Amino acid sequence: MEIGEIISDSVKYPSSDWTKIIILAVILLIPIVNFIGLGYILRIIKATLAGLNELPDFDEVGDMFIDGLKVLIVGIVYAIPIWIIAAIIGAIIGVVSPAATTYYVGADATAMIGGMIASYAVLLIVALIVGLIEIIAIANMAYYDGDIGAAFHFSDILNYIATIGWGKYLIVYITIAIIGAVISILAMFIGLLLLFVGVFITMPLAMSYIYMFGSRAIAMLFADALAETPV
């Protein structure tokens, strides 16, 4: 499926049932209960992979809560290498910066600043790559009906991404991010027009819509990879 078709379908997808957008928005506002929201993301992916074109129901809430915890655990595990790299960079900067401030001037100081910028650029790139892998890992978990082990089938996950194409995947990812940012900005602006308190209404609704839209887009992308992958 072409990128335009995926985005077009995904943008329309949440508006098929505004009641469910509101329900998810309320769920996302409540601590602990919002794990159900993460579980609903997995349910959207499952429904899309099953060929369904309507938003799934909010039933079997206990199962969605457990699925939400699984999504959280996967996110934490995938974040570990990023935390490690960030800690190493932070430790190096913590040691080097005071010495550089005391002893280095001119070109040496410029080189140090350049090194810091490069280090954070590397961290950002690693975080992006890990994030892209994590998203397909969650989709693979949904494909295996919530089996958390499937989120760590790295060879399969990387094969799916290769089948999609890193370029195509990145374009869809960036498009989702841009549309999400535009929706968030509009929601914030409208909320502020409603005497500020409106932000507490418009922003959760925006996040609910973005969750549904983004999950649908990724699921459709993953479905294409499944269709092209030999059994």
C-alpha cells in the first residue's frame, strides 16, 4: 500500500466513532487506569491486522490493562540502551567540562563543545533507531496476540522493517509525527481560546485521536510487511 493511502485511511479512522475518542481521552487522564489506553493501542493493531476497519470496542477491560502493562514493559526494555548511552555521555561531560572550563580556551573549548553536540546527536540517532524497532516490536506482539516474547524476536522484527523499507518507514513515522504535532498545536490553541480550562478538554481528545491514528498507520504498514514476508 502506498504511503498516501496509509496516511489517508489512518487520518479518517478515528473519526468513525467519536464516542470512543472521548472514552480513550478520559482513560488517558486517569493514572494507572491509563494502562488500558496502552492496551487499546494494541487492540487497534490487532483489529487492523485482522482486516477490521472500525475502532474496536472497550470491552474485556482487564485484558486491555494487562496488554497495557506489556506495552510499558517493552518500552522500558527498549529504553535501556538509550539510558546507558545517555549515562555514559553524561559521565564523560561531567568529568571533561570542569577541566575544559579551567584549562581550555579558544579552539580547544570549541572542539569540546563540538564533541558534546556530536555526542548528543549520536544519542538522538540511536534513540530514533531504537524507537523505530520498538514500534514494530509492539506490532509483532499484537500479531502474536499479546505474547510479550514476540516483541523481542529481533531477527523477525528487523526482517519486517527491511521488507517495509527503512526509507518508507521513516517517511510514515515522520508524517505521523508532523500530523500529531499539528493536531496538538491546534488543540492547544483552541483550548486557550476557551479560557485556558479548555486545554484540559482539547489536549486529551487530541492525544486520543493521535494514538488511534498512529496505531492504525503502523498496523497497516506492518500488515503490508506480513503480506510480503514468505511463510
